[in-house]
Amino acid sequence: MGRADGSGRIVSPIDADDSGTGILHVDMDAFYAAVEVLDDPSLKGKPIVIGAPEGRSVVSSASYEARRFGVRSAMPMGQALRLCPQAIVVLPHFGRYQAVSAQVMDVFRSFTPLVEPLSIDEAFLDVRGARRLWGSPGTIAQLIRTRIAEEVGITASVGVAATKHVAKMASTMSKPDGLLIVPADRTQEFLDPKPVRAIWGVGPKAAEALESRAIRTIGDVRQTPPQVLERIVGPAGAQRLAELARGIDPRGVETTRVEKSIGHEETFETDIPDVGVLRAELLRLSDRVAVRLRRAGFEAAGVAIKVRFSDFSTITRSATLPEPSAVGQRIAEASRELLAGVDLRLPVRLIGVRAERLQAAGSGGVALWDDDADWKRLEGTLDDALARFGKGAVTRATFLGRDEQRHLPSHPRPES
């Protein structure tokens, strides 16, 4: 199967059988790096690493030339540069990536309205209703790849299958710039020899637990008694795993996706032992989370924090809010309470805040008394100032005079 560096790539011939299919998974190839090459053609064919140049930053993306040296998304920048000293480090331009992503999504929707974006650089498409207009699913997949190359200027890999799970596996194996079609009646043949780690949703720990019991391939999963799987991954996980191993995946393409959580995190330039600095950072991050909640029309019923220590060990803590909220002060208070329960045994390298269990603002009903009314008015005023004058025009007095270079900028989820 294909690997992150493109080795082992598998693609279908032009006249491949696509009978029984209808679900496409389209994934841009090394998207951030591809956009940088699009804007600066001199970077083409070179090992590019997207991220801040500081050694304590993390890699947001890497070109395939850099990946062949072992560079991966979310890897510390210092490690990436040791693996690939000749790498060209390029600062990320997230606004530009979002603009190119919008172009790509427009191409998808020109073929079918049934588009489910998974992230900035990938989506599922249901093209079963587009046959009469555009042709078979395999034909549509090739048309989409051509349009993206010609109109946007980057490459995409596409998996075509009868289910979302198999389509996603196929697109991964066809990277970069490939097309892999799995006809419905050959789904089991396709799945059985693949490693358990190829199953969408099986993480490293689950994979290790399965492999330690000689369950190494999807075919092994299919032949394992249900009670054995239950002992390894629990009843719900066992049922889901058994279904996917048999090519069963009833999930349809969802054109509206509700964001499940909103978060921000920061990696410090130097490890921080001072709890006061950490509390201030939690307030800053909580404000940023709250702004995004209000813009999206959400409130959070829960809050979580993430703390990574200087030895790279990481813990998370979460709590339920008394009432759903999109108020930065309320999120910060909950985050600080969570931090107070953490044993700060080592200096802190990274800290993060995440709003969880999101719901539509106001859906919890109107209370007789709103303890956050004053904070809501204040933060509404800050939102107005932000909209009129831009980021940084207004800030809390807590942050005045603080060293703004104390942390490195956070990034969206690394793309594939």
C-alpha cells in the first residue's frame, strides 16, 4: 500500500472496472506544500517543510521530497531538520490555503451537491446521481482530477469505492497524484491483505493491541471470533471493526457537518515552569476559542485543556460547564480550575484549550438570571472592535506589556 512518502503507490488502469461504486474520497497531495509551490514555482521538486523555522515549532506539512527523508506532519521542526538538513522551511499562509481549498470545493460541487468536506484538503463525494450527466464514478473521478490540475494548479488523489471507508483507504494508497478504483464485488479481496493499521479509525494503540495477538491484517480481523475482539477493543469497537473488515459501512455522505469542538494551543519558545504565565495563556487561548464559538453560533457544554511537558509527555483534563457558554472568561475559569488539578512536575512545553460538546447558541433555553451578562456585553464590544479594526486593536489589560514572542503560533490540524 502507499506510504506517506508516496512509495508503494497503487493506481488503477484507465479502463478499470468501477461497477457498484459511487463514493469518492478526494485528497489533495501535500496540500500546504503544493500551494507554496503554486505561488513560488522555484520550490518545485525541492524538500519543503511548512512551519515556523524555530526548532521547537512543529511541521504543518512537508512535500513528498522531504517526506522521503522521514519528515512527517506534527513532527518537531528540529527533528525534521536533522532528518533533512537541506529542507527549505516555509512559513505557513493559512489564509491562502483556505482560498485554494474553496476553489477545490467549488470544483467538487460542480459535479455533485453531495460533498462532505473532512478538512481543508479532503472530502467525500456521492456521485451516484451524477452518472447521466458526467458518466461513471471512475470517469467522474478522472474529470475531477483533471479540473483541479488545470483550474487550481495542484494535484489530487482519488479513491473510488462502494463505501466511504474503502474509498478513503484507496485514496491513501494512490498518493500522490493517483486514482484507485475498488469495484464493489472485489471489496473483500481488496481489504483482506491490508494491515489493520490501514483501517480508518484504528490508531497506534489499538493496532498494537491487535498485532500483539497476531491480528495483523484485515483478513485476520474478519476471522477473529467476536468475543476475542471485544476483549481487545471493547464491544462497540469490536462490532465496528468487524463490520469494516467485511466492507460494511452504511455511513452516507453528509453535506452538513456540525463542528464537534473548537480549540487553540500554543507551543512555547522556552519551557514554562511559572503557573502564572500558564494561567495567563489559558485566558488568551480561551478568548480565541470564544471568538470562534460566537462567530459560528455555538456554545460549549464542556471544556478541556491539554498540557505537554518538557519531556513530551502529554495529559488532557476535561470538565462540564454549569451552563453552555461562548464567553471567554467562563471558559478560562474552567480551564484554570482544570490546570489547578494538574501536577506540574515539569516545565510546560505546550498548553491548549478546547471547547467541547458544542450546541447551537441559545438552544439550552433562557435562564431567569444570567451570571455572564456583563461579560457577554464586554466580549460583544471586543467582537465589534475586532471586526472594525482588526486583530490586536483591543486586548485585555492582563496582556499589556507581556512578551508577545513568548510562544510560537498554533496551526490547524496537519493535512495529509
